[in-house]
Amino acid sequence: MLTIAVSKGRIYEEALPLLAEAGIVPIDDPKTCRKLILQTTRDDVQLVIIRATDVPTFVEYGAADLGIAGKDVLLEHGAEGLYEPLDLGIACCRLMTATRKNAPPITGRVRVATKFVKIAERYFASLGIQAEIIKLYGSMELAPLVGLADCIVDLVDTGNTLKANDMEPRDLIMNISSRLVVNKAAMKMKNAAIAELLAQFERTLAKRV
Ligand code: AMP
């Protein structure tokens, strides 16, 4: 049996067609059923649909053999215990800094609100900018509006969330997409099954280009 941990929400939705090409179609819909382990049309594959930030943990400890998670989450988690063999090219977006519209340029020390603490620390250090990072778990856009921070580091897709909150994107930190990750021990112990799945995903991705 192979267990694949998938980030719930946008990544799960965009992973479904890719999984379907490998014959993996969940039998239940996680939106309407409360099951945490989803059986699929393949007897040898099950899915666990979990919070994005938990995917690397499940795969690292071998609770799942494979995982699908955003590069942002993998960088923030520090994915040393995992193989990352494939860029799935789904749930693409940009990790950016953003400020209030027409905010003055940042000089001197900057207060940054984000859930990506490690990435933000590394980014501002690489620019030689002194940054005080304030960890938030959501609604980052609120922070500059109420004077909690000068800027935020967050994922931007259409830019609509920023616009709706009188903010604007500033600098691109990196382009983000979802990656397939594999537990290191599983890669050895279940090599045939995992290699076959990787080859199938690669064939599907090659058709998409
Ligand atoms: P948008 O308004 O389209 O720019 O989307 C921005 C909001 O969606 C922010 O709250 C982001 O944290 C979230 N978001 C955008 N893209 C992604 C993604 N690929 N994965 C997870 N969250 C995302």
C-alpha cells in the first residue's frame, strides 16, 4: 500500500487530474465526507488530505510514503529528510513582499508580518536589511493596515487579495509550485511502486508542456 499525503484546498483540487491519469481517483469527496483517509480506485494507493504545513512532517516520519506540497511549505519546513523528485507545476503562484499602496520605500529596520518566518529571515538577510519578523498564521494583509508591520511576505496569485486591502505587491522572492516529495526509506523499500508512479506523473507532465 502506498499512502500519499496531499495538501487540502487548491493543491488537492489541482492534483486530482494528475492523480487520475495514474488511475488514482478518490472514492469519497473530502468536501462532503469526514474521512481523513481516502481510499481510491487503486487498491494499492490511499490518500490523506491534510493541512499544507503538515505534509512534510507526515512524509518525513514515513506516515505517508509520498506527499504533494507547495515549495513555500517545503522551504519553510526544511525538507532535509525528504526527496523532492518532481515539480508538478500545479498551484503556481509567487512569494512576494507587499506593502500598503504608495507606502514610502523601506529604509532602515523593517517590521515584516508573515507565516514564512524562515524564508523571510533569509530573504531580508540576503539583502542586508535588518528585519523584525512577526509570525502570523493568517490574514497577513491586515498587519500593515493596522500598523502591526511595514510589509508582509505572502503568496500572491491574481493579486486580488492585496488590491482589495489597499495593498500592492513589491518584490518577488521566488516563484512557487507544488512538488512531489518522497520519504527516503520508502524510496528504497517500495522502490518499484514509487518508481512506476513517478514515471506515470512524468509522462503526464511531459504531455502538458
Ligand atoms: P490572490 O488574491 O489570487 O493573489 O491570492 C492570494 C491569497 O491566496 C493569499 O491569501 C495567499 O496566501 C493564497 N494563495 C495564493 N496562491 C496560493 C497557493 N498556490 N497555495 C496556497 N495559497 C495560495
